[in-house]
Amino acid sequence: MSKCGNEVELNGEVYVKKEELNDDDYCIVRTYSAGVFAGYVVKRDGKEVEMKDARRLWYWDGAASLSQLAMEGTNNPSNCKFPCEVAKVFLTEAIEILPCTLSAIKSIKGVKVWKQ
């Protein structure tokens, strides 16, 4: 058996350690020109942020600001426009990162996927 980084080889098969994401990594990220995203921050380097399982927050209602959305979620989810999650997104001009509370995460994830 050999081990290299997050990979393990066992009986000729290579296994990769599953990434562990926890709710402490779930944030709202506002960018300079790409909009606002909610999801798991995997990596940050200066203004560059890599997110996983992220939704663009195209329009929200039921929160006065992104700060309130990150703390309380939305009290009007039926009027929000949050498209589906993307598996991964790289944001190059992040200007604000707001960690979310558990109730906000539940609220944001609970908003029905908006489709035009």
C-alpha cells in the first residue's frame, strides 16, 4: 500500500480522500463584476476564491442586505431568484466574504431553483 497526498493505492486501485466540507465553510461571496454567490469556500488567494456547490444569488427578497441574508436568511424565499448550484466556480474579483449561520444556510438552500 502506498500513500501520496490525498491518494491511497490499495491492490492496484487508487483511492482519493473525499473532501470534507462543513457549514463553517459556507459563505456568501460578493464579487466586483460577476455578482453574488453562496456556497462552500474551498480556497482563497487574495481576491481569487474557489467555491464548491455554489448558487448565484441573482435576486433576493426578505433581507435588507447581504449581511442580513448571511445572518438570518430570507423571510421571502418564494420571491428570490437563485439558479441551480454549480459544482465548482472560480471567482477572480471577490470583494466581500460573509460566513453564513446555520439558519441562513438552511434558508438559502431551501430557496426553490429559479428558471426562466
